Amino acid sequence: MALVRYTPRSTFASWPELGLFSNRLSRVFGNAWDYPQATDNWIPAVNVEEVADELLLTAELPGMREEDVTVNIENNILTIRGEKREAREEGGEEGGAEGDAEHKYHVWERRYGSFHRSFTLPQSVQADAIQAEFESGILTVRLPKAPEAKSRTIEIAAKTK
């Protein structure tokens, strides 16, 4: 019997069929298809791609600075942590900017708060050579492959009779 992650019905109160569909996809794809709950922290989007000599992990961190993010490796697990701070200022009688009683937010979809993402590294990665760079809200982590994991061509020797 397989364990299935429980998804509360309240998440999909408007469209119960969507919740059932999501649960079925979660069984196939794991947590990658799960919708974040209202109480969840902000989770940045991440891509992982493989090229000839390395794996490239890129994370979208819009509105963040390099000093807001840390990359750590321990026991072959790469962890990215950070905090995206809210840009608005509270104040005034109506919750708007100070001295501006008419300033009201009608839609607030941008997510803020702390986050962490962890990835188990394959054995083919040289953990001591990992490098990270941050530019224009994109974190790029370069995970070089060990020499024995790189593709190489094997020469075929002709057999003589």
C-alpha cells in the first residue's frame, strides 16, 4: 500500500474536481504538482539542467539581493535559503503610506517571507567545486561533474587475427 499525501478540501473549495485532479497528479509526480497552501512560505521557481561538464541550478529571486540569500551544502544536500522582504510601508489611518489616508491595497498577490529549497546531489557532482553567482534576481549554482561522470568516447581497438 502506498502512502498518499493528504490535501485538505478547503484548498479547492470552489473547484473540487481540481483538487481530485491535483491529488492524482501528485501521486505520479510527487510534490512538484502540489499547490501551495495559504499558510506556506514563499517558494521560488527553480530550474535544473544538465550540460556536458556540469549541472546548472537557477532560481528566480526577483526583488532580492545577494546578501538576502545563502547557499549551503551538508551531507550531500544543497540548501538555498533566503528572505524576501515586503516592499510596502504601513501607516496612516487606512493602512496606506504615512499621511495618505486614501492609499488602499485592492490586490496583493506578491509573496514575501523566508524560504528554503533543498536538493540531494547526485554522486557525479564534485561538491568541493560548487560555485554560486547572483545577478539581476537570478541565482545560478554551478555543480561541476566529477571527471568519471563526464561523457567520453571509448576507442575501439581492431582485433588482429
